[in-house]
Amino acid sequence: MSNAAEHFHLLLTLPTELIIGVLTELDVLSLVKSKSVCRQLHDIIAETASLIYKIELAIAEQDDGTNCSLSVMEKLELLRNSQARWAELKWSSQRRYYMQGAGLWELFGNVLAQNTVGGSFAFVQLPSESRKIPERKWMVKPVAPRVVRDFGMDPSQDLLVLIQAPRRAAGRLDQPHRIYIRSMSTATIHPLTTGSGVIKHSSYDRNTSYSIKISLDVLAIFFHATNNSSVNEFVIWEWKTGRQKLHLAGDEFGSFCLLSERHVLLSLISESPDGYDQAELLVVDFEQEDYHKKTSVNITHGFKLSLPVFHSSVLLRSFAVSSDPSPSWAPQSDLEAPFHVSQDAKIFVASIWVQKDSLRHLILLIPQNTLLRHKNLSGPISNESTLAWEAWGPQGSRMTEKFTRNPSFEVWACHVYGTRFILSECSTRSNQTFTLQVFDFNQRALRKAISQGQRISEIDVLDMDSLEYNSSVCVTAPNVFPAGDIFREEVKTTLPYRWVSEPMPSIHPASSSMCAEDSIIVVDHSQEENGYYHVFTF
């Protein structure tokens, strides 16, 4: 008898409680393999709630909550209920929250926030039936700044970031942007900041717009320039100390999202050697890069991934990336969430608007691991070091085209959470009815669904003549853009996904949709006044 067989035989002679203790120490893959070793181990695992919960958490791409008083059996039941409801788009309740009308809003960490005409900020912790999180509302009014141009937040850190645009002094714009680090619960200076709690940035375009992301100690802000004398800027600070970590400048930068605890993903638009528009993704290791202001060509710790080459007749109008939640997101402990989306379970959405005869909207969906598996390429940026589309895109992503154009897509931009991407459509194939679609790129759940006999679609959703309702399907067929249309060569992407849709006849056709961890939010902005957020809770 071999040593391995002898050890295995000895394991099975132990009391069941000790065998469970040993199995608990295994990783999920080893635990699943153990089920097929013998009947005894299979039965022990199948009858032990903590082991089944561990396996089903991994399949659902969820992490266990560390501050929850529920039993393992209770959490397992909630997890199964949550996954089943999302798979069939069967929400448990719905609510309306009216727009405050002051123009600023934010959705992050299952909190919806708006500013009010009176200068306050109204917050709603969106409820969750599947995770037993109650609704909570509160309002704060900061003393400074009096006029807030934009804001960001991180509920897990009670962090509110307020941006004050440059002000005129003696007829000149010589005041910098001021970034106020405040508490969401009190609107006072955040207790973890050092100094004044105000970060200054020397950029003087008053009409700048902003993109704000927070992850642990990192505060990242993209300054979208609107003045011809200014350029786009992207800066990362440590918000607690105000120390600058990265500063990029140049109109080639279009947008960003945080990729990991040390990497940021940016969209680039530039001109190819033959004079046509080209789109690229840039990954930068900001922990190794210095804080001095630089353009993309001066980056020393990064790499680029090319997108397919556009046809010569195509003009690239915009290219933006997004993802949610931030890399190290976990809910605040007082919520006692039984589980939450895994930090490694994320897709990144590239929204690409092109002009060819008419305006067309492409969407490229990329899993986090597709991007990070190439991080060993990090080094000085050059055209020669760019990773070709063929080396990463066809098998590692899925490109589709939005069937109906919605100019508000980039305004209500929270379309993704974890591995789920939400898209709304009102077209001939949806019988002119507002229809929600959820694309889920969780590969483990996809394989499980296929193994359990869930229907496999022989065509991509984009090729469907009419949208199917009432059941989810697994889409494994490739999506193909023919050569000579948008792209110079044929573009085929094969990343599989699960898809489900739901018609909503009562929703205005021009509405937009967003996604949170436990909710789908439909934004009815059809009227200038009395718009509302319609929240469907799972």
C-alpha cells in the first residue's frame, strides 16, 4: 500500500467530526474532488452544511461575511435563494426614490446618494431581502465647501469625498481644485485624515467633469478637461495623508477604473501609424510608478492591450471603461451581511461609440483575470510592447453591439456589478417594450448550470430575432463582427455567459438601467421634473 493510500485509509478510520475538520482545511477545488473519491467522503460532504456552503459560495463567486450572526444553514438558504432569484430575474420587492433635482448622484456599495437643492446630501442604504439588510435613510449637510461640483463615497469606510471647482480670485482663475475628505455620517472631517482634510490639485479649468473611485486608502480622480487649453488628468492619492502616488496627463486618456490593489486600467484613444483611430487599454502599476506628472509614453511600469483594428471608414467617437465594486470592497461590519461579492469576481466593461454612416455602440466585456494574467508584461511603455488583440481578446472577452442606442448610457453608468452586466432595450425584437437583460459572466455558475441541463443557446443574444423571456439560457456560441464592417478583419469573441431578460411594460421606453449588489435600478428621466429611481430588490 502506498503512503498516500495508507494516509487516506487512516483518515476514514477517524470519527466523522475529525474527518470534517480535515476537509474544512481544504481549498474548494480539493473539496469538490474529494466528493468523488469514495461514497463515505461524498456523503460526509453532502451532509455537512459548512462544507456545502463553502462550495456554493465559490460557485456563486461570493465571499463569506465575517460579522454575521446567522447559522451556516441560514446563510446557505439565503445564498441559494439569492442565486435562484437573480438567475430568473425574480425580485422580491420594489421601491421608488424620487430624484432630488440638484443634479448630482452616486451609487456605490448598495448606497444611493443625491445632493439636494439646499446643499445637503441624502443617502439611502438600499435594502436586501436575500442578505437581510434593512433600508436606512439619512441626510447630512457639509459646512464646506458651500458649492460641491461632484462627489464620491465609500460606505465601508464612512468616507465622503467632495470636490470644489476652481474659483475666481481678483478676476483670475488661480484657485486650485479642492478635494474635501469628509464622513458620510456627519459631513465633518473624516477622523482618519491627517492635517486639514483638504487635498489641493493645481488644475484651473472650472468646467472640468470628474470620475471618482475609492479603494481602501486609494482615492483616484479623473479630471475630464473641457477647455482647449487644458488636457485630461488622472491622479491617485492616499486620501488619509493626501500623498500623491500617480499623476498622468494627456488627451489620449479617456477614462479609468481600479483593476486591483496596485493596478489601474485606463482607456486610450490615439492615432495608428497609418493615420486611423485606434483604441487601447493601458494597465499601470501605480505602486511602482512615481508621483511625477507624465504622459502615457513616459510610464515605466505598465503594459497595453490593443483592441481590434477599425475599418478605415470608421471614426472612434468615445471609449470608456467601468467596473464595480472597487478591488478590495467589503460591506461595513454593522450590516452583518452573510456574504458579498468576491473581490476576484469582476468584469470590466468597455463602452465604444463609433461612427460609420450612423452612430453605433459596441460593448466589450472583459473578466478581471483576462487582464491580470498579463501583468508580467509590465515595464516601460512602447508600441512594440503592446499585446495584440489576437493574443488576449478572442477567447478572453465578449464583444457585442447595443441593439438600440441610448444616449444616457454613459450618464447612468453603473451597468456592472461583480460578474453581472445589465442592459435595457426597447426595440422591434422586444415588441417596443422596455426590457431588462442581465448578462452573467460567472464561469463557475455557467458550468454548473450546463451540467444541470440548462438550455444552451445556439446563437448569441445579438443575433436573436426576438428576445426570449421567462427562463435563462447559457450562451456559448461566438459573436462575430464580419470583416470590412466596423473592423478591418473579422472579430470573433467566445467568452460564454448566462443571459436572462424580463419585459417591463409599465416602464417608460426611454428609461435607463443600473445594477447594484442586491438590486436593479431603473431610472425614469422621461420628464424634467419628478424623475425617480425604481429599485427592484432581490
